[in-house]
Amino acid sequence: MNSNQLKQLLSNMTIEEKIGQMVQLAGEFYKEEDSENTGPMHEMNLSAGKMATIGSVLGISGAQTLIAIQKEHLAKSRLGIPLLFMADVIHGYRTIFPISLGMACAWDPNLIEESAAIAAKEAAVSGLHVTFAPMVDLVRDARWGRVMESTGEDPYLNQLYARAFVKGYQGKNLATDKFSIAACIKHFAGYGAPVAGREYNTVELSERTLRDMYLPAYQAGIDEGSKLVMTAFNSLDGVPATANKRLMRDILRKEFGFEGVLISDWAAVGEMIPHGIAENLKEAGKLAIEAGVDIEMMTGAYLNYLNELIDEGEIAETLIDEAVWRVLTLKNDLGLFEDPYRGANSAEEKAIVFSQEHREKARGMAEESMVLLKNKEQILPLSIHQKVALIVPEGQAKDVLGAWSWKGQQNESVSLYEGLLQHIPKESIVLKTIADAQKEIKADWLADLADVDIIVAVVGESSYMSGEGASRSNIKLPSEQIQLIKKLRTLDKPIVATLFNGRPLDLTDIIQDVDSILEAWFPGTEAGSAVANLLYGKKNPSGKLTMSFPRAVGQVPLYYNQDNTGRPLTALNQEDKFLSRYLDVDNSPLFPFGYGLSYTYFKYSPMEVTLTRSPKSQEDEVRIEVMITNSGKLAGTEVVQLYIRDKVGKVVRPIKELKRFKKVSLEPSESTIVAFNLNKLDFEYTHQDLSVSVESGEFDLMIGPNSEELEINTVYLTFKKSE
């Protein structure tokens, strides 16, 4: 439709039809066994007449099913307005990629984009139009279960990944690319900073911190063209996001220029009542529409009370019209008025979904995402001539997909045992479960391992232990896993700990008892193949952490880009008590942001810094060069990282800020020069009055393989004063 046709459609709609477009129902409402008098329909006061006006559905898929639902809906819709089908396609549809936190550790936005494009292709042929992804919330607290769905603690990286996900899902043209789906940036805003790491909890952020650290990734995804934004569950400055007019209308709409659809999270409108800012559902609906929420997901406030609020003069019908216009525009952008069955194709679904090509891509992504945290005396890579003891948690051999793997099938995933069999015969593997270690005859159990050369122990979390609603106050390994490692240590054999988990863990209890640690995250469909390829050196680990690992849970929130204090702990005052420090643990993380080992070694030359004056702005620009040499015996890939520090600002500045990185692959003895360019925009920050600028002065430039092992070069940079 063209714009005039769309406007005509809107003008022909009744108020009931308009309100229906603003309502999203779960797929269960479209199951044959439901009727007007039973189940959810009765609870939401939903009649067959109202069903004919509904605008969107979530959480149901399958080409044949969605074509049938759409066909039936169009037959009942007076104006023939098609449904939107949405779902949580987070790190893959049926072919499951690593969790988002794992994918982020590849430090490769192009791979993120490719993974999103594959997920979109599988989802689109299965009938879906929209994914509730990406989640771009910055995270600093590993207790929060949803860190697994994030890309980490750094605003610069999060911006790059937000753009990559949106580009991958949406492709170049939603209307003409049937293999694309619309993206939804979430959760606006600050959802990743709940107090005490507890799911759905209050968020306390200063406006400056919100703007410098948290908002940039949302804005990047919006600038890339994300068609939707989802409101957060949390309150911010005392107001739940779904009712936060300043957040949604002033910042999202006016400042960021977002013109797409704003959708609530599941039942978030109704949750204003327990939040304590709405007395009932009617009042909650009023607050949500005034804040600019276009689609209400699953509470019935819009469906049952918007018309009444208009009749009472509590809200203007123009609020309804602007919301419906955005919903209709999204449907038009997807080409649904021309083809309401857009993309859905049973034959293509069978050929494309979970194809071998997609599985190979998932394996490659998993290999890139894994981080080698420890490798004492180069225990890894393994030799195919070694006999291996493989110890896995009982019942979790195929629990490798992680939370939010909606259509992924555990029984289709590759276990680590199956992965090892791709390299060595089954006679070279002694397979045991952790439950075996709990049996009474422990001596016999250990005796079975007497002739193995190396022990590979799978430890970490079950998928149930991370994700939404999975906050943990104790982020250590389960006690039985710690006890197992202690018992295995008595055998005096090398131990490789392979971690399957959805968050940074406190590994202090085992760090001295294992020789190697491979952080595999939840790697997805091809987990076992990817892990085994790294263990045997078919792939050299190159992943780097995008979230710090603590020494103790008492350190969290823990992040590399923290502000300095008036009494900082330094290398020169370690014995002083009256500093910003702990008495019982170091301030530093166990494994810092940006950290990751390789089977080879990379040598960094001293950095060379060149200052130039821009002819246009008459302000300093900086070029930093460093030569990287692979000084080991294997080909490998290094992520070269550049950080800055503003030594004296108008407000306290972070001790380090990532500004650039480059991933380089080198053969043994090969060298390359890595160069970075910075200008004024890279140094600007938010001031106390919320203006954005930077002052002339001294800046530390830091380069290295992670956020702690850095060469520092201090320069004086001249910038014009802001007017």
C-alpha cells in the first residue's frame, strides 16, 4: 500500500478495530480447543467479535499452522487486515547458535549479523514476521540470569552488536526479502541493572550513567532501523518503563527519533498495579497509552478499557490513531497487505530449517565464541593418542542449548561425547556421570580412571539455572561439581574443565585444581563438535570475555570500566587498609574483560602514537599503531584492544574505556601492523548538566590483549570548548 491507501484504511476503521490492532495475544488463543467460554479467552473478556480485530499473535509458529490461522483471521476481519506473528527468536530458531553472551565473545559483529540472518531465514519460512530480539541491555551483575541474553558490560561493543543483530534480522529490505523478519530492540531502558541482580527488580541509575553506558546500544539499534522497541519490566526513577512518558516520548521518540512500534513486554501493563502506580487495569491502560505504548502484550487493559477511557474524555482518540498508524505501517513495511502469508512455505521450511548448512555455521560460531581461560603447561590441545575420561552431569549431556532456545531440540544437539568420537574411537573414552561419583563405592569408580591420560570434566550450570527468572545469589559451581573436581585431583592426572553456563561464574573453588578451563557457554546445536574441535586443536581458541569473571560473588556488580575513587588501591599502597578495597579478596576480577588465551603466543611491539591537527576542526586526532607477531608454533587469531582514559574531566571518568579493537589472524612467525584512529567524538562524555563534550587535557592510550595487560602512552590532546 502507498501512504494514501494506508491513511484511507485507518480512516475506515471503527474504534474497536483500531484498539484490536493494539492488542497482542498468545498463540494459545488460536488453538482449536479454546472457545469463548473457556480458558484465557474468558479471563480476558475476549469474544469472537473482538478476536476478529486482533492485530498480532506471539509464541506460535510453523508455516502450515500460521497460514491456516491467517486465512481464518482474514475471513473474519471486516477490512482484511492481516495478523502479525511474533516470537522469541533469540540465538537461533531451530538451529541454535551460542547464547548471545557467548557470541559476543567472538568479537566479530559480522558473525553476529550472519547468525541473525540465518535465524531470520528459518523463522520467516516458518511464518514469523517479528522477533523479540536483540536484547541490548548493558550488564554488570552476573547474579542476574538474563546476562546470557546480553552481549556484555561494554557500551561500545554493545552498540556494534546491536547494529549487527538488527542488520542480520531485517536484511536490506523487509518488504522484498521474504527471508527477513523485523527486529525488536529491548528492553527500554536500563533493564540490565536490577538492584542486587534480582530479576524484575528496581533499577537505580543516575541520568549520566544511563546516557553514557546504557542508552547508546538502544540508540545504535534504532539508528540501524529496528522496526520495534520493547519496554522494560523495571522502574526507572520511580516509574515503571511501560508508564514512563519521559523515557518513551521524550527520549525514545523525540531524542532518538524512533518512529516504529513500541510494544510492552509480557503483561507489563498490568504489572503497574503491583508496582503501585495504578489502582486497576483501566488506570494502567491509561498510563501506558499516554506513555506511547502502541501494542499491549497479554493483559487486556487496552482491549477492555481504551474505548471507555475515550468516552469518558480521559484520553484523546488521536493517541489511538498514532499507535494504530505505526502498527499498520509495520505491516505495510513487511508487505503483508500484498502477501499476508509472507515467507511462510511448508516446502521451504522442510528444506531450510535445521539444514546441514545452517548447522555448520552454528558450529563455526560456537568455535569462535569459546574462551580459553587457563592452560597450564599447554595441556591443551589434546592428542588423539591419549585415553580420555569424560565426566558429565547426569542427564545433562545434551543440555547445551541454553535458555531462550524456543524451537531448539535437545535430542538433536551434539553432546561432547559425540564430539569426541569425531576424533578418537570409543575405546579411548571412559564415560562417567557426576552422579557416579556420589555412589558409595567411590574407590571402584576412581579405579576405572587409573589408565586414562587426561580427564575432561563438564561442569557449570543446567540451562534452567540461567535466563529469565534465574537470578542466583551464589554463582559458584554446584557443590557436587566442586567436590568432584577435588576428588579427581587426587588421581594426579591433568584435568580439563569444560564450562557450559549462561553467566560468568565464581571459579575460585576449582581454579587451582584444574589444569585447563575452556569456557564454552551454552554453545547450541553443534556444541559437542565445536568443543571437541577446540580440545583437539582443529580450531585454535580466539574468544575473549565481554563480561568479567569475579573472584567472589561479593565483588559484583563487577566491570572493567569503573570510576576511580578518592582512595584507589594501587600497586604502591597494597598494605593500607583505608582504601576502596576488600579485606578478604582482591579488587580485581579472576578473569578480566577482554581476556582469552590461545594455543599460540602473540607479541606486541611498543605502540607508536601520531597526533595530527584536523584542517577542518582544528582539533587533535590520534593514530595508534602496533605490530603484532605470532611468536608461537600454531596459526592463531588475536583480538587487539584499544582503551582510553580521560585523566581529568569535569566529572569522574572511567579508569578505562574500550574504543577500538581489531581481530587479526596470523600464521607462525607472521606479523602485521594494526592501526587505530580516534577523533574528538571518541573522547566526549556526558557532563553533570547532561551536555556532551570533552575538554583539552591529558589522556592515557592503552593497547593490549585484554583490559588489564596494557601498554600505556599518555598524550595531551587539544579540543575546542563547546559553545
